[in-house]
Amino acid sequence: MTAVLEATDLGKRYRRKWALSDCTLSIPQGHVVGLVGPNGSGKSTLLNLAAGLLAPSAGRLDVLGGPPARDAAALGRVGFVAQEPPVYSAFSVRDHLRFGAHLNPRWDAELAKNRVEDLGLDLSQRTGKLSGGQRAQLALTLAIAKRPELLLLDEPVASLDPLARREFLQILMETVADQEVSIVLSSHLVSDIERVCDYLIVLADSRVQLAGDVDDLVSSHHRLIGARCDPAGYPANQEVIDASHTDRQSSLIVWSHGPVEEAWTIEPVSLEDLVLAYMARAKHPRSGHHFDGEVTT
């Protein structure tokens, strides 16, 4: 399957600190990808590298088959909405649409006009007077109207109230239905990822901890509950991602690579359980029983 974004040993360093390191992943075409992780995990860095706003310090990154932002044509194939909506406070909504049409050869003026009308935005209104939700929706409209093949969204709803966030995600889902576009959505809100994404990447400690199809990942992970034990007593054929214990009981979140021993009770895990388990493992590495295999897929 064609990859819209492919990284090999990718890294970005600011002086002595690595914001992203040893990042190797391949994002297949046609997915809505949730990029999730704690603050400072490298999500924004990865998206800024993909948008061509940063240059890597190590490794290689290909976006839509070549280096990011390599020429004007490549720039036109990628849409990007940053955490702070990239709009100009002194420009009117109409000015932004004209600016977008001037810069983007594939600009869809009718789509932009219809989106603005659906949002109830006044074309003569300066964006500095718009609400945060309206500015975010305008930024998304500008990115969509480019008719990109890849849309990068860097926590665009983090500062929005619940209603504005729901409206933003609704338009995003409509875009997926109407256009052939691959999307990478960065967020620390797992509920947003669950709502719209079918592919997951967990970033923590500046490294990729997990990547794959959401349904496959959830179905291959389980919570095992049994009598309290130490790592030597963990079940075979299971990669233990996270473990918690009481005086009498152990609860393990595992990636199953084979049948589970009868002594353990098996429960499903939610996407939030899965994300938190991998984030916890990155924050507190520990020795124990692990299946000898790759964590990322």
C-alpha cells in the first residue's frame, strides 16, 4: 500500500535536546491517522517536519513520495493547520479566500465559499474579531479548499469549547467522505481520536511507541486479571505493556501473541486504556516478561 508519509530513523534536535528521535514509521494512504501522546512527546515536531517548516537533524522523511516542501507543486498537495490557527487578524474572511486562491493552483473557490456560508461567517468580518472556534473553522476551510492529498492537523481543537470541537470534527468527517484525502490529526484527547480516526500512532518520550490500524490494535490487546504475581509469573505468549497490583491481584495490559493461560480472566481494553498503557511504559520503563517482537507495526 502506498505511504503518504514515511520516516526512517527520523530525528530533530534543538541544541542538546532531541524533540524527536529514532522515528521510523509508514502511514498508509487513505487513512485518518490519530497522532496521540503527552505534551512534549514530539507530535508537533513530526507534523512541522512533514509540512516542511523544519529540517530534520537525522534520518529521512518522505511525504507523498519525496522530500517535504521540495517545490511549489509539493506544497500544494499538503494542507497544514497549526495549533494556533494560521490566519491574519487584520485580514477579512474574504481577504483570506482571495489569498488562498492566489497561492494555490488547485484552489476550489466554490468549496471555500460554501464552507464559509455553512459556517455563517461574514465575508467582511476581520478574523481578529472572530471567536476561537470560527478562526479554527476558517483555517480548516482554507486547508481543505487547497484540495490537498494530505492534511496535517496539529491539535487544532485543543483550545476550543466542546461544541466548537464537535463542529470542527464534524466538518473533518464530511471532508473525508467528500474528498480523497489522507489526514494526520494530532491530539492529546483520546475521545477525539476515537471519534474520527481509523489508524493510531502513539508518541511518547520523543519516540514512536505504537502504530497501526485502530481495530487491529484494540483487538490484539487485552486486560488480564489474576492472582498477584511478579514478572516471573506473567503469562507466556503475552507482551506485558503495563501492570498494576493489589495485595491479592495483578492486572496486566498485554499484547497477545498466543493463547492465554486459563488462570487469567480476559477483559477487553478501550482505546484510552491502550494509549495510557504505552505512555506509562515509555515514562516508567521496567524489566519484566516481554514477548520478543516489535512494538510498532
